[in-house]
Amino acid sequence: MPFTDAIHPAKDGIMIDVEVVPGAKKTQIPSGYNQWRKRIEVKMSQPARDGKANKELISCLAQLFDIDSNAISIAAGAKSGRKTVKIVGVSADDVIERIESKIG
């Protein structure tokens, strides 16, 4: 499972390295894995303007992991396509299982 390179333990949660493609035709999270950048790819239908894609990313991750969106924050890259997202209250195993079910 090479995508596990994008998942790192944090003091009180998990960090996930993602690569966001804003303005896609449809939202897809995750949409794949970039093995060279070691990032999970996500497509957001919202544009990268006024934080809309970031808000959509947080909302979609909350749905994916069945947690409150307040447990998710963008730890790095808020104005970049390459982001690191921090999720509090989930285990690495749960994150891996749910992402694997989507990427296959």
C-alpha cells in the first residue's frame, strides 16, 4: 500500500499529505495517489478562491471519516495545492482502511 507514505502519526491525531485539484467537474476524495510526491490526490469541484476548496476538502474528509469537521484542520499549504491535513480523533488504521476502500 504505497499510499500509506502520505499518512503520518501526530501527537493527538493523524497527518495526511494531499494534493488538491480544485475546480474539477466533480468532487472525488480520494481520487488516487501520486507516488512521486507521496500525496493522496483529491479533486474538488469548488475553485481555489476565498478558501472554498479548503472548506470543501474539510467537509468531504469529515464525511469520509464520519467525524465532525471541527476535528480537521489544514496544518500546512492552505494556499497551495499541496496540503497537509491534521485529523484529530481517528486512528491510522481507520484512515488507511477508509482510503484503501476508495482507491482500491
